[in-house]
Amino acid sequence: MDPKRLAFPLVTHIAPMLYAPVQSVGRVSSRPCVGSHLSIYNYAQQSPKVSPSPSPLLWYYRGNMSSILAITVSLASLLAGGYLSGNLKLQSPVVFQYFDQPEPNDDGARWRCSPFLPNLFEETPPPADHPAVHAAIESVDQFLASRFAQGDIDSLSVAVVTANGPLYERNFGVTRGNESGSPPTTSHSSYRISSTGKIFTVLEGLLLEQQGIISWDDPVVKYLPNFTYRLDGLDPESPPDVNEKPPITLFQLASHMSGLGRDWPAGTVSNWPHDMFGGGPPPTNGHPFPTNEVLIEAIAHHHLTSPPWFYPAYSNAGSGSLGLSLAAASSAASGDAAVISYAELLKRDVFEPLGMNGSHFLSTETNQHLVVVPSLAPEVADQDFLDAMNPAGGQFSSLSDLITFTQTLLNPRHPKSLLTRLTRDRWLKTTIHAFEEDDWTELGLMWELIKAPDSYGRLRKIYWKLGAMAGYHSALAIHPGTSYGIVLLMAGHYPDAAQLTYEAFSLMQPVIDRALADMATELYAGEWRDERNSSARVVIDKGTLYVERYTLDGVDALQKFGAQGRLALRPSGRRDEFRLDTGIPGYNGKKHMGCYPYWNGQDLWGVRNNAAINALYFSGSRDARRLHVPSLGIVMQRV
């Protein structure tokens, strides 16, 4: 900050108060002060804005203006340096409030970090008979029916799911696409979900973590003692640093950040570059599915794609190693000499507690009548992925089973939920890698994140896990911000489950946004008053709650927070509780700041009655609905 830029306001306002005890100073902009609004409040804050004209005291000293200016600039340097470094603790009733001024060509809402509406649908999802929801479901059904009619899909099972169950559920086609006269597909038909099953490997890890059996930071060698890997690159003249061998951890396996290759043991492409035969996963690459021992040997043999944590590399070998590690950890914790198989581990900890009766890892005489078989590569239905690769792609599941699982993810208070809210929230907040090459895709703890615009053009995250193997294609996707998900299982020649799922989200999201706005309007919007000269006006605009007027005991509280107009309400994560999203006046809405001042300034203002002065909450229902300002004990009712 240039001290000279502070000279004018300091000369006009600070000099007359040099002998006053200093208590607190607010934010000062780095922009020139000409044309800006710098307000100073006295002890009782009775003079809301002081004119920038020179004070009478300065006219008295007008003959010595150059000396005063020099002193003031020096003082500005000390104040600015001390304040901005955090080393100056000022003790005065003087408060500087620097009001936000729009910058030329300001991009508006993009840089103002406008909060989304609270996620009311986690606990109270929209009903299927909501008029707009019903219309959207019809559009989704027409879209899927039209796509299925093109003839390259044998079997298609789709559901749009909320915490209360499916808003939409339909099955197309037949169970066995390789036979004539096959029975129709149902919600209990079992598809090989291939890589979508990796989500359940991480789920098992989260359950073991909740029990204190593992930590995600545990090195793999803790559970697989023979697990070794090489850090050297391909250049024999460039050996690795012998003093640094970072351990590969469970977390890295679960996030594709370990550096392990995709399908190990890798196939040999012996006739390259004339052809590419020998690549791909087993058994396409000429190897059978690896046993546990063969997988560990392959990891010790092959070069890592990159050092751990450098860049994500999709790894079935890593997912298999994670499953083996979790089984070993569980067995060790139970004191069992024999290690439980991964399939038995998931049956015990996930499938049986959730009632996922259509989920398993092998087609047998007892379940084969429910197994979906594609017309493309039907032999995959009968393959045994063995224990080492079952975590990576061997799982079968039905639409019914995945609906149940999705419900528990959407609401951790669901009766069947296996995860605590803390664990679920951490799983759905963790971004391991954001791809700088675009602003669209990210990587979570086994989730593959993509973004989609809401009804107001703001990008929101979709957490999904895709699966593809020969004629099987699947997607399990959730929209955490509005608490609904889409499950899509498919068999046949058409390969793009992701496109169908994304299109379904595009059809649903505007309606979900509208239904959420309707519910938020009913709960929060309107005029609120009490008998103590307090009032508030709450509105919804473009998917954000705002307080347009906020008078507390006759005082304009929005002005006290440095707001030029309305302030948004940011959900606290507790139902019906909010903070006025004040940000930091002077820094809000700037491209170089983005959301920074809003999260930084969320708890900036102090407390009264052990409640933040920018906090409020709602309670009751219908005519008994109330708005509470706990810092002042104010309770308003809607009028």
C-alpha cells in the first residue's frame, strides 16, 4: 500500500484526533481515496459519515500544512505497515469503514461469491408430484426412451434418486442381450458395474477408519509387507534420490495419486509400432486376472508412471492393492490368522447391512438368472476377477441396490446409512487434484468430479464414478449441493453412460433449482417484524437468499456492516441457521479476491450474548415461523 494514498483521509480525519486513544481500525483500500467513501464513527457511532472536507483544526494549521502532511504520511506508513502485517493492535473508538465501490468492467456476481440456497433437500426432498418435477421426469423418460430406441443398447436401468427414494425409476430392454426370448430387465437385474465398484472400496476404507482400524495416511506396506515399488525413471543414467523414498499410502491408492500404472502386470506390445496388440487390461493383454502374489510382484517390477503425488494416473492395480490392504487390516484387527477375502469383507460390512441382495462378485447358479449379459463380449459376465481385481472392477449390482446406497449418501441420517455426517461430508468435500488444464474436471477420493451450470449459470459439482468394461457401462452420480443423484446401468454396444447421465442432470437441474427456491421462499422470504422497532426483508434472487432491509432496535444494521445495499445469507451447515455474508468491505467483488474476503470475513465482527452479531436463525412452521437475532434476543414474526 502506498502511504501517500492515505495522506488525504489521514490529514482530514486523523490529525484532529492524534491525542485521542486509538481502539480499532477497519479496512482501508489500496485504491486512491479520491471519490471514495471513508467513514469514521465516534465512540457511540452517532455520526454515520464524516465529510471529507478539511476540519477546522487543519485550517488553524494551514500555515504548516507541509509539515503536517509529512508527519501524517509518516503516520500512515506506520499504521498501514503495522495493520497489514497484523503486528499493530490499535486501541481506540475510531473505526474506519471503507465501502465497496464497483470497479470498471466489474464482472459482478462472479466475483461476489454469492452463496447457494441451503441444501433443504437433504432432509426434506421434493415430492415426485411437484408439478415442475413431474414435468422434468417426463422429459428424462422421453429422452432415455428415444435413445434406447436407436437399438444399440440391450439393457438400460435408470433412476433419479433423492434421500426419500427414486423420483424416477425405469428399466428398458432385456436381461440377456445375447439370447432371443430373454426376460425383461428389472430393478433387481444385476449388472457388472466394473469401475463404478471402486466407490465401494473407498466406502469400506471409510468404515474401517470410523472404527479406528486404519488411517488413510497408513503406508500400504503396513498391511501388505511384501509391497515394494521402484522410483527410478527410464533413464538409467538418472538414478532416484536414495535419501528420499516416499511411502505409498492408502490415501494415494484411493485417489489415483500413487503413481502405480493402470493394469499390472502390463501386457507386452511386441509388434509396436506396427500394431498395438498386447495392451489393455487382463485378459485382453494376454495375462489372466492376477492373483494377489502376481499383482504384488508386478508392482515391484514396473516403473511408476510418476513419483507419488505428482499427477493422477488411473490405476486398477492401485485399487486392487487398496482392497487387499483393507482386507488385511480388518483381519489383523479381528485377530484372524487367515485374511478375509475382499468379496466377503464387502458382503459383511456393506452389502448385508444395506440389504444390497443383488450385489456380488461372481455369476453363480443361484444368481445367474438375474445377471445382465450384453450382446457385446458376453463372456465378461462369467469372468472371475479374483480377489486382487474384484476391488477394481469385479462387482455386480442392481439398480435397486444402488438406489439404496445413493439414498444413504444423500442423507447420512437415513436409517440405513453407514457413514457419519462428518465422514460423508469429508468424502464429498475432498478435492485431491483440480486439473489446471481446464476449469471443469477434478478428482476426489475415487470420485471423478465434473461441473454443470445451475439455472443461473453458476457452475456446481457433480460427483460421479463411471464404469466401462466391454459391453457394460455404468454411472453413479450425485449432486451434493441439491441432494439428488442419478444411477445409470447399461449393457450393449453404446458406450457412453456419462453422456446419458449428464443429459439427465441437464433436464433435472432447472426443476430441482425451482423446487428448492419454492421451499426456501416458504421458509425464509418475506417481511419480518417485532415489537421493538426491528424488521427484516428477506428475498430470493437468482438462487441466493438476501436480506434487503435489516433494522435492529431502530438501527440500520446493514450500514453498520459496511454494506451499500443488501447482504446475502450464507448457510452455516445447520438447518435454518445463517450468517450475513458481509465479506470484508473494500475487498468484496474483486477479481483478484474472488471468494477470499467472504470466507475470511465470515466471523469478523465479534459476539454478543455468545452469538455472532452477523448470525441469525429461523424456527417454527407456518404461522409460528420466527426469525431470531440471538446476539440481541430479537424475535420477529412474518407479516
